[in-house]
Amino acid sequence: MSRSKGGRRATQGRPGNTQPSPTLGMTAPEIDLLITLANYYEKAMGPTRHLVRLTAPKEVKLKYRFLKEESEWLRLFAESARDRLRDSGADEIPVAFTVRAIVAFWGRILSNLNSARSRRRLARDAVQARERMAARLQQIVVDLRATHPDLIAQEISSRRSREVPWMQQALERTPEN
């Protein structure tokens, strides 16, 4: 049996693993957007992130460390997709996501679009690209919620407290298939 870093059992790809793996066809600009979004929270915090590391209570530091680690995993995931696209020579490739990655990227996009300060810094075409990507990720979440409602509820509840209401509102406005 394979083990991942840290001694945990690797379950992805094993027979009997029923976790869905939604796939999106993605172009280079879309993958580049994912790379940008992977580090959204660190960039949004700016120099404050250094102050947080030095002065914040332990609970806040743990949340920040989680965001930083998640950002790193998401960035590596998106960079891997970009490398596969480049190696393929195609204009678009299928990118298989984990449910957690879909929800994490969707949360980051919603935060980027719903935070007045972040949105104000974006050019019109950047806002439109994020809105298109948010709609695509949201549709995957809607589709998955129809077959895996508990999994989607669990992943959404694990997100930042600001993201959860935005996700719930977006899902309420979306008709189920």
C-alpha cells in the first residue's frame, strides 16, 4: 500500500475510492488564472502577513498556516496542469480536480470578486474571466451536490467563514439539474 508524505495512506486512485474527480477542459489563460488564484489570500494580505506570523495568537497562526499550505498545494496542482498543457502542444487539456480543489478555487474566486478592494484592483477583462471561471466551478459543485450532497456540504463548511455564505447564496440561486 502506498503512503504519502507524513505516513498517511494514499487513497486517491485506489480501487474502492468513490470520491468523484470532476474534469474541466482548460486553456492556458484559464490555468494561469488558477495559478494566480492559488496565492490570492497571501497577496490580498500584503505585508500584513508578516506581522500576522510574528504577533497573532496561536489559533490565527494555525489558520494562516493552513491557508498557506493549501495555497501551495493549489499552486502546484495548477502549475502541473500548465506543464501538461505545454507538453501536449494542445490549446486545451482536460484537468481532473479533487472536490476539495474545486471548492477551494471557487472560494478564492468568490472572495476575489466579492471583496470590494480586490475587485477594484482588477481590470474589466480580469473580472469577466473570473466570473466565467466562477460559473464553471459553481456548475461542477451544483452537479456534484446532486449526487454527493454530504461531501459538498462538508467541503463548503471547511472553507473560510467569509466564503461559506457566498457559496451558499450562489448555490441557492442556481437551479438543480
